[in-house]
Amino acid sequence: MEATLSSKNQATIPKQVRQYLNLKPGDRFKFFLQPDGAVVILPKVKVSKLKGSVPKLDRPRPVSIEEMNAAIEAGAAERVRR
């Protein structure tokens, strides 16, 4: 697939790419320049669309600050022992 840059510096995104990215008129997207010279195009996703995209953990209750601190201490102690 390819596109041509117009005299107004505009290009039309090929239909296959629009469909693949699920882009609709008015949607916004971002360009990311990669060190190898590649350019990545990703659609901007509303935060509300992300709801439910990460599975919930089977935890009976939230972890307390004290439990978090104890886990951090245990992890740090384990690193020192190695």
C-alpha cells in the first residue's frame, strides 16, 4: 500500500489501513518515530474504551500499605542475599 503527498502536504490513509486501525472520520491518531527510521501510526483511544480491557485479579480484598511495604522489604532482602 502507498499514498501520495498532495501539494497541501496531505495524504489519504489507504482503506485497508483505516479498516485495520478502525479509524473513522474525525478520529485522531498519533505518529511515533522509531530509531530504525520506521514510523508507527496508532489511533488515540479514549480512556473509557479501555474499561474492562485488563482482567480483574481474584483477590478477596485490597492489599494494605503495610503489606506492600513488607513485600518490598522481602524483595530487597532477597536481592541482597543473591
